[in-house]
Amino acid sequence: MTTSYIDLDVNCSTCFNNIVEALRQTPGVTAVDGHASGGCLEVHHDIDEARLRDVVVLAGHSIEVGGNGEYVMGIVHANTEHQCGIST
């Protein structure tokens, strides 16, 4: 069993919750604890971290300001951490 911390740039609570639920349904993931205020997930798993990041990117999106000033959906960026709040 491995514990990974994934830092997200998600700025929508619905998207954050969708990502948590998608990870919980992923085979090989045994537990997910979301820390929405810090944009970080604590994931207990037996699968490759790259697979976890793929699930995150497919399950959610961020909100960005487009070139014309309108809000648009953007790609979620997911980085693996040693713990929530400290980059590797």
C-alpha cells in the first residue's frame, strides 16, 4: 500500500468532489481524503501514481480566463507531493 499526495489547481468544489469520487471508484485505490481548502488529495493505493494523475485530469477541470476575458474550462494540473502543501 502506498500513500500519495496530489496537489490540484482545481478552483471549483463540484469538480474537486468529482475527482475525489472518480479516484474512489478507480481499481487499486483503497481510500481518498480530500483537502479542498488546500487543493490536495491524500490517496492510498496499489497502482502507479501516473494512473492517479490521469484519473484526476480526466475527471475534473479548472476555470480559467480566456484570451477574450470570458471564463472557460481548463485542464487540471496534478502534481505528486511528499505531503499536502510541499512540492516534490
